[in-house]
Amino acid sequence: MNVYTILSPQEVAVDLAKRVRQRRLGRNLTQAGLAARSGVSFGTLKKFELSGSISLVSFIRLLVALDEEAGLERLLDPNVQDATLDQLVSKPKLRERGRLT
């Protein structure tokens, strides 16, 4: 999970573009294929994947075409409690590797 509070808006946009590209490739879609499925122009998709620049409506169209729109539901959900940066930092770190015994 990324902590977007320490990234610039441009860095967040580029990270989101990278995630969309990974989802597109994971579904074995070309840029042209995703553009056709979503109704977003090929040029807009290409620019988005390179720079992170896209309109909100086009971004939503891409997510719907990739079956990823469920993530939008949590975005500003009033029932989801936000964590402060201190709470995120103080969480115990999960082990990512095992120990040799």
C-alpha cells in the first residue's frame, strides 16, 4: 500500500497510471484494445500511461473496462476510517521473509 500523503500529486498520478498499465497487461490487452473497450481514445490512454495525465471521467472508464471500478467505492466512503501518518508508521511491520533455522 502506498502512502500517498508523502508523494506529490504528479507522483500519485504516475503511480496510478503504472497500476492501470499493469492491470491492462495482466489482462493481456493492448493499449488499442483497452482504448476500444473503454471508449477512451488511444492517444489519451497512451498519454496517461506515460505521464499520468487523464480526466477523471476517462480514468473511470478505464477502470470499468478493466473490471476495477470496485476500488472507487472505497475512495471517499464515509464509513472507512482514515489512518493518520503516525498510525501508519507505528503499525508493526509484517515479515516478508522467513528465517533460516
